[in-house]
Amino acid sequence: MKIAIFLRDLGLGGVERCAVLVGEALAARGFAVTLVLLGGHRNLWTSRIHQVQVVDLSNAWQPLKPWTWLAGWRAARRIAREHDVVIAGTFLLPLYMAYAATRGLKKRVIGWVHGPFYELDQFAKMNPVHRAACQFAYRRLDELIFVSNHAKDSMARWLKCSAKDAWQVLPNFVDAAQSIPTAVPRISNSPLRIVFIGRIATEKQPHLWLDTLAALNAKKVAAYLTIVGDGPLEDWLKKEVEQRGLSEQITFAGRQENVSSYLGEADVLLLTSSFEGCPLVVLEAMPIGVLLASTNAGGVYELFAERRDEFVVDEASGDALANLIIAQQTHAAELSVWLKQRAEHYSQAALIERWVALLEDAGDV
């Protein structure tokens, strides 16, 4: 079976990472997988791509040059004709092209949804034209794959409809080839080692990182924060750190392609997002046994089932996160063991079987 996944490009974002991991895992199971780049030729995954074919159509199709649209559509349609299943790897350009290029071909088309669209639109205020176009396409795709139940429910709210029977939930998984470091034990009576990994951006609510550290200080709990990542609010954050007098407790590590070592040296992963689909960084931390203190960011709580209250706060405040971190330390070893066991539910071996079952269940197309 031939699978084409339409993407914008192959940067280091979560969508691209998921496409590479799923594509390579399917290729290892005998599927012919093509990643189709529509918006740019960037490919930062060459060292990880071994069996998947990458086709760059970005020169044929340039959104800001209308005279290229027909040629781009024709190129995408040729790809669609050659494949049994076309997956829109994300919204906007990949969604538009997957929908348009398959009209009349009787191909199986699947939309892959990585985030909660209702919350995303509320936060980012999507351009009205793009909102209408995305809603038009998603309403006409019978099959959608969501990374969490929260994302699925959010899509139904955004489209103002009931979820379809063909809408399925397939959580993200971590690369089976990724090495899992041995956790470095904290020295007795040393400060708690807290890490944030991700973009320094508004939707990550970086003020909560500082509020949490300040709340721990007020409660006489020594802690140290490492920030791994970069983003548009980095300069603001560094100035805020200085103004609050927290410079001695915070390290900026910058963007890192491999974050495993930072997780292995941490006691707590801090996640303060306004919204999430199925965050890969949490899945990467679980097999190591790193504790998590998170805001109630949608799909995050699903990862912990009935124990969500031990990892997720309802109130997005530094005080609430600090109280959760302190409470976790009373039974940190037990929580760590549970997280390692829980990680097995999100292993590549388990979830790729569900991908295979979904793709082989062709139905009537």
C-alpha cells in the first residue's frame, strides 16, 4: 500500500516529527510512504529518514504566486494518483492541497489533526478566509485522525457538529530508536531540578515558569530551572528573570535537537501551555520516570488517566504548580515507577499496530 503524507516542510516541529516517525515505522512494516513537501524544501530529518521517500513540490507551488497554483495542483495530483491513501499532515496548505488534488480520484483521504482547533482559533484568531477554507475541507473529509480525545471534541466544537464515527484517536508516540537515558539521582538536600522544553512563546505562558519558581522560593523549597528552547519571547523572559532577581536559579540552554540528557538530569518537567494536543516532550519524559507538573492544557491530562490530579493543576498559577511539585516529592519514587509503566501504552510498537489496522481497513472508497 502506498501512503502520501502532505506537509509544509520538514522542520523540527512536532507535526513534522510525528510524520517522520509514523512514516518510518509504517515503511518498516512494508508500506511505501512518501512525505510531500508543499511549502518549502527544508528537511532537517535527513539523518532519521532511511526508508521514506521525500518529494519536494515547493518550487512548483508557491502560495504567494497565483500563476504557480495550477502547476502545483497538477504536481500534487500526480502524487495523489500514484498513492492509495493521501494524508493531510496538518491544516492550511497540506489540507487544502490534499483535498483539492484528490477531487474525483476516489482516493482515500485522511486529515491528521494534532491540536485542539477550537482553543487554537480562540487564541490565535485565525484569518477568516483560512478559517472558512479549513472548516469547509474538514467537514468534507470523512476520516480524521486525532492525537487526543480532547482534540477530537475540540474539532466538533469548532465545526459545530457531532463527531463522526470515522473520526479516530491515535496518540503520538516516541521514536523507538531514541535512547532512554538513565535518570541521574538528585543529591540529597540539593535544589529540585526543574526543566522546561519547548518554544518560549505566548501560548506556553512563560510567566508561569517564573511564578512557579518564585512560589517555591516563598515556600522555602530550593529549586533550579533549566529552559531548553528559544522563541519570540526569549529577550522579554531574560529581562524578566533579571528584574525578579531569579538569574542565579535559571539557565537558558537554547534550542537542542536531543533533549534526552536534559530530561535525564531533571526531577520535574514543567509544562505550562494554554493548549496541547498530545505533547511529545511528555511522552519522552515518561519512560525515564521524570515527574510532570502541568497546566490543564487539554490533551495532556489524558496521558495520566485516573491519576491526572497528581500531574495536572486546574488553576494556571505558579502557586498551584508549586504546591503540586511539593506534593509529588512525598511519593516521587512511586510516581516515577508508575510513569515508566504508563509509557508502555504510548510505545511505538503498540501504536503502530493501530496505524496499520486503520490503513488496512480500507472500507469502500
